[in-house]
Amino acid sequence: MIRTAKQEDVGDIVTVHMHSFEQFFLTFLGPRFLTALYEHTLSLPEAIGFVAIDDTNRLVGFVVGVTSQSGLYRKLLNESWFDFALASVLPVLRRPTIVPRLLRALNKPQSATQSVADCVLMSIAVLPKAQGAHWGRLLVQSFLAEAQQRGVVSVSLTTDRDNNERANDFYQRLGFSLARSFSTAEGRPMNEYVINM
């Protein structure tokens, strides 16, 4: 079953994120940071979120994004800066060198303005044990249908360019087209995809 994501799903969403993106920066920031990120994002009127529930009533996947990313991170910080600051304390104490990257992650106006579409699918994940059952496709299709219903004309997303053939092929099979390739400030090669409704 695919249904709209609720605030009470955030704990399970964070668990799926942690298991799906083990080596990623946001995962390093920890469950407290991810909880703040998903709670506050899902509370926005422009948020779109769906979860996949298997036949044992377990949340096995999710998709989260927004219909408008312009000013999104500034809005999140203005409304919830204390939660993000508190959630960042332990990761910063563990590795102080992450501070510049953390500040870039929290303040992304440049990437939003350079994006090929204002509506962005920010994050999608399916538990490794549940992959291969078409949950990812169903989640993306639900996201796109909701975006279209809200009047969105195009949706973008980014994913790693290198050593990530499975994800790149997945998005292309769903109808996304490669819009551009770029590197982050940390030198991470990325692909941005777009789909027009």
C-alpha cells in the first residue's frame, strides 16, 4: 500500500533513510538531525510525502519532496533553527571539520536557483530487504501524480553520477531525462534529472 506520509511516520522514515544511505553525509548527522529535517519538511504546505507499507504493516519505503524549493532551506532554518542547531551539536563535536559542509547543506539557495525545476523530489528510499518489489516505482509515480494534481509542470531530482548505474537507470526508465551533470562543493559528481508532466 502507498499512502500519504504522516508526522507519526517520521521515526520509520528515518530508519529507512539510515539503512538506505549508510555512507551519506545526512546519515552521519544522525537520527536526531534527520528527524528534524523530515518533521519540518513534511509540515510545510508545499510538502509531498508518501510511504510504502508492506503486507505486515511495516513501513518499507518513502518519498519526500516539495512543490517549490525556492527559499525552502531558508524557511526551514527560520522556523526551526533551534532544532537543527541542537541536532548538529554531537556530529560537530565528533567531527568539527564538517561545519562548512553542514552550513552549505542547510543553506542551499544556489542549488535551488540552478535547478531545472522548482518542484524537487528530495529523497526516496526503500529498505534493502524490500527492494525489487516495485515500491520505488510506486512511490515515484504517487509523488508525480500528486505534484501534477497541484499544478506542477516539471519535477527535478539529483542523484550520484558515478558508480550509481542502478539509480540512474531507474529514473530514466520512469521517464526522467538527464538535464545536467555537475559537481558539489565537495567534488561529488551528480546528475540532475527532470520530468515534464
